[in-house]
Amino acid sequence: MQIVRIDGIVPGRQATEVYETVIDFGRYVELVETVREIEIEPAAADGSVVSHWAVNFRNGILRWTELDEFDRDGLVSRFTQTAGDFETFAGEWRVSQEGDDVAVSFHAEFDFGVPTLASIIDPVAIRVLTESMKDILTGLFDGTVEFLPPRLPAGVR
């Protein structure tokens, strides 16, 4: 399982505003060329949505469908692939107020399920996902996001 984590600070904003901006997936296509298409189905009674993604990847297109669940009180959005090119793909966006600024975190775990190609595909996927998410945050917040250095998992030095 591969992990991508991005942490940043959005200065001078309110956490609820940042959260609502981050979960506006439909805007992502405008912000980065990597994201080719996102189709969002109407919300379910519980507020969750199903979204269909197409993203440029290597010399092709990576496609998946995910269930997006929103905890507006906790300022967390979770996604889980329900169909697509990954064997598994899941993660979350997490937002919190930090004084006058807002901390925003993207965390994803994925596995393509092809161990013989993992050494070739996984590094590309990590790079594309990291660059795309940073570009999206930069675009959503007019270039004001301060990205924090990567954090090591607990117990790793």
C-alpha cells in the first residue's frame, strides 16, 4: 500500500470556508491539466456523493469511481474507490482552524494490485497525485498555501 500525504496552511481564512472550497471537486478540472474529468452524481439523502474521475497518468488515463462522504461538523471529507483502475484507493481531506490560519491535510492510500509493476507505476502515481493535489490547493487559494514538510509515520525516524 502506498501513501500520499500533503499538509499545508492557508493563511487568514476560516476553516469552514476552506473546507467547503476543498470539497468543491467540480472545480478541480479548471485548476490542473492532470484532472481530465469529474462527474458528480446528485447527493444521496445522507449528503454523500458518488463521483467519477478521469486523470492523465503516464501515457493513458486513470479512471475510478469513488464514494465521497462529508462530515461538515468535523471538517473531514472521506473518499473510497468503489470501482476503477486501482485495486484500492481511499483517503481523506481534513481541515482545522489554527489561530488566524487554517491547516489542511490530504491523505490517500492506494494499491494498483500489480506487484510486478509496482516499482514502475507506484512512484509515478505518488508524484502525479502529490503534484496534482498541491496544484489544486494552490489554485483554490490563489497561491497562498504554505506547504509543510512531509511528516514521517509514527515510529519512523
